[in-house]
Amino acid sequence: MITASGVEIRVGSRLLMDDVSFRVGPGDRVGLVGRNGAGKTTLTRIISGDGQPAAGSITRTGEVGYLPQDPRTGDPEILGRDRILSARGLDQVIRGLRAAEETMATQEGEKRDRAMARYARLEAEFTSRGGYAAESEAASIASSLGLPERVLSQQLRTLSGGQRRRIELARILFSGAQTLLLDEPTNHLDADSVVWLREHLRGYAGGLMIISHDVSLIETVVNKVFYLDANRQVIDIYNMGWHAYLTQREADERRRHRERANAEKKASALLAQADKMRAKATKAVAAQNMARRAERMLAGLEGERRTDKVARLRFPTPAACGRTPLTAEGLSKSYGSLEIFTDVDLAIDRGSRVVVLGLNGAGKTTLLRLLAGIDDPDTGEVVAGHGLRLGYYAQEHETLDVRRTVLENMKSAAPDLDETETRKVLGSFLFTGDDVDKPAGVLSGGEKTRLALATLVVSAANVLLLDEPTNNLDPASREEVLAALRSYEGAVVLVSHDEGAVTALEPERVLLLPDGVEDLWGRDYEDLVALA
């Protein structure tokens, strides 16, 4: 399936991993874990064939299905259903059949005869690829991932980022690939879809490598764990499930600590003895040998894991503003004949906290884009109050210019900061050295999240529009975001499936989409967060 041998991976001059070897075979369900920036996304991208290692080799047998964190593939004009069916080439066959049917119904003579022959050929091909059973299978997968018929009948360009991602996930699960590489597959899924995905992956017979910060998914699905240690540039391989891995990893760390302590004690004694012997010329050679032995003793040890660094996040001190810095009146939005929502009113008072709930596709992201001024409403208007300073975090990181470097993105967000201060802020978000010169387009999802949050920190925003700000973050970084939410003094409009994020926000009001109903926040709404 997949075999890696002596792999070295670099991003610029930075070494991510060195001399890494592993195999993923049929029935292996691997959880690829490690802190943001350790190289998980880079590794899976290279395994998929989208890139090459700096050294070593990766061989693939059979088809590989790869779900990146930010899928922007596919013709935006095609229907969602056709995008899923394209995984087996069925979309082209079906379009050919429909075209042949139309010709047979409207033409005569030679044209009709050619259309009949083409129809027979395409029908045979359709049957060989699974036919109507395959169509039914694709529809079942889509439905299980929260994609109703009306979404499948829309063009990709009309869909939200979450819907596009679920289309791509459905496509890959439908593809029949022998190996799946899934990078944060539960992003944008509601609770029911996550439960279905867990069971589906548990029964998957091929090879599977999955990156996820959804602990319940990992502990339910995986039977192997590959831990990427960013400090030691290695992958520790555990041929066991999640709970056994946690126990074994803790035991490994205790062993490393004991071995290093014992070796340091012995090396210290050897070095002390060597120092004494150097005073005598007749024993100088013996002293040098002792010192070399002490060095070899320490060099042969496995490195202890250093404490992972965490991005230090505090949202900005909000700029002064009027009582109601942002107001929306009578907003509506449609894509073609599809109505997203109508007549939505919302007033954001200074320091207020609002959570937006609604099923996938109800228009939550669309509303935030309208409030941010990125898209225009079909009707209604967004009114900026006195002193408004907006900060917008987009779930698909559209606020970042992927062609520009990390440093250039930050300079655009904070033109008044000099380069020293800009680099200092980036350093607090774990972008140091050559990291700041990387194009934003090569960053992992977690790194893009950190960069987008860093641009908010320097914004002095008094109204934050946050769209799934905890997606792609490891647990420690997620806790930083939640702590920042608790302490921020400005107004927040939050869209999130993360119950912890909503709890940290302590919302005062809730806006329910697509109906646009506003209500005071109450515990009755808590159960809707993961479902919405």
C-alpha cells in the first residue's frame, strides 16, 4: 500500500523529519498525531504524491484518496453530485447517456443510429463501473455526511466552504481507493455525521492514515499511532490503539528520563576522573579516552521530549467605539434560485457576545461574510457605527494572501508596526527564523489558523467575527483560543460547532438561521451547538 524508507522532509531550510521509515498496509488504521507545525500535513501531502521528500523514498501501490484540510479542487461550475460521481468517472458517463438520450429523442436517420450505438456503449461502461448501485452508494454517503439533495443539485461555486469540504470527503469515501489519507475529516461535520464517519472508518478494509484533533474519532478508529515529534525530527511508531499508545508513550518518557539520568551520572564520574588524570602526563591519553567514552555515552541516548511550545494568544484591546458599532438590517442572500436566508436583522452592541446557530448550509458563514463586507447582500444593508474596527477570522482562511509570505501577510494587517515588532508578534505565534519567509500557501491548516489569529491580535478590533476559530488546532492551542475568548473585552459574533468555544464565549444572545430569529441565550441552546 504505502512504504516510506529513509524519508527526510524539509520546508525551506527547516528540517521537519529525518530518516523516517514506516509501512501502511491493508487494515492499518493509523492516527498521525503531533503538535501543529510538526509536519503532519506536509507528510500526508507528500505521501499522496503532491510533492517529493528531500531524501529517501515513498512508494504507493493502488489508488490513494487524499482529503486535504483546504480542498479547493474541482470545476466550480459542476454539480455537487457530479463531483462525487467523478471519483469513479461516472459523471462523464451519465452526461454522455443523457446527451445520447436527447439525440435519440430529437433526431432521425444516421444521427439517431449513431446516438443509439453510443448509448449502448456508454450503458455497458456505466454497468461495468457499478451502475445504479454506485449512484445509490454515492447518494447514501452524501446523505450520511449531511448533504441533502438540494445541495447535491447545486454548482460547487454556490456552496459554503463546509459544504464543499463535505462534498470532497464524500467523493473520497466513494472512490474505492485502497488507501485513504484524511486531514481533519470531521471539520464542518455535525454530530450525527461524525458518528456515522467513525463507524464507516472502523469498518474500512484498506489502509487509512488520519490526522485529527477529534480525540473521540482517533480513539474509536485507529489501531496504530504515528507520533511526530517536532523536537527530535522523528516518528515514533506504536502498533496499538489510542489508549494503549498514551500509556506506552508515558512509559517511554519515563524510560528516557531514567536512562538519561543514569548516563549523565556515569558520564559525569568519567569526566571528573579524566580531569584528575590529565594532570599527569603519563595518563593524558587515558584521560582523553575516558572523556570520549563519556561523550559517546551521552550521544547514544534517545533525546527526551522537550515541552512543546504553545502560541500565546490574547485578542486585542478593543479600540473605542460607539454604543452600537455594527448593525445589519433586512439582510437576504440567494445563490441563483436557492434562497439562503431573508430579512435578517442584527445589532451588535459594544462588548456584546452573540453565537450564530443553524444547520450546515443555513448561511452562517455567508452572514459573517456579509457583516465583514466581503460579500454584498441581495437586500438590506450593513451599517458601520461610530469607531467600528472589524476583525474577521474566516474558516477557510480567505483573509490570508496565500501568494505572500507569513511576514508580508502580517505587515499588511499591521502596517504601522515596524519589522522588529511584527517579528516579535509572529514569534509569539511560533513563527520564528525562516518560518516568516514561507508563503502562506504552504502552511498547514493549524499554521494558517495561527497566522490568521495573529493578524487579529494586532488589529485593535472592537468587533470580532469568528468562523470556526478552533478548527485545525491541537488541544493546547485550542485552550489558548478559549482563554482569549473569555478575556476579550470587545464584541464577538461566533460561528462554531465547538461546544467549548461557545461555553468560553458566555454568549448573551443567539441568532438562529435561516429564519433569522434572535433570542436570549439559554441552556436549552447548548445541545444545538454540535448539531448545528
